[in-house]
Amino acid sequence: MDPLIVRKKVSAPGAGKASVRAEAAAAAAKPAFKKSSAPRGGDKKDKTVHPSWAARMQQKQAQAVILSATPSGKKTTFDD
């Protein structure tokens, strides 16, 4: 017998309709998927961030302070 040929399971006539109806009724009775408002990581009471993230945030804040300051340098002009 060829292993690629799959034989269909034969059952009594009309027996499949009842099981299909039962499955449909069971599916209708289940509640719909409800989206949780909790974050994916679960309930984490510890709200600390990774040290590299904290360092990057501090670096961004320092850059923002530097970039927001007005330039205090004097233009240099050369005589040609």
C-alpha cells in the first residue's frame, strides 16, 4: 500500500451532521476573545528600567539641554 494515499474514514450516514451542529453550538457558547488592558509582560510591580536604557535617557536629556542653549561664540572673519 502506498503511504501517500490517505483513506477517508467512513461513518454511518447522517452521523456527521449532529457532531457539526454540536461543535457550532459549543463555539457559539464560548465568549469572544477579550483583549486585556494589562501589559504583555504581566503585572510587574518593579517599574525599573534596564541600566543601559536609563543611561541612554540621561544622555538624551543632556543633549537636549546642550542643543537648547544659545550659541555664545563669536564669528571669526579672515581678511583676504
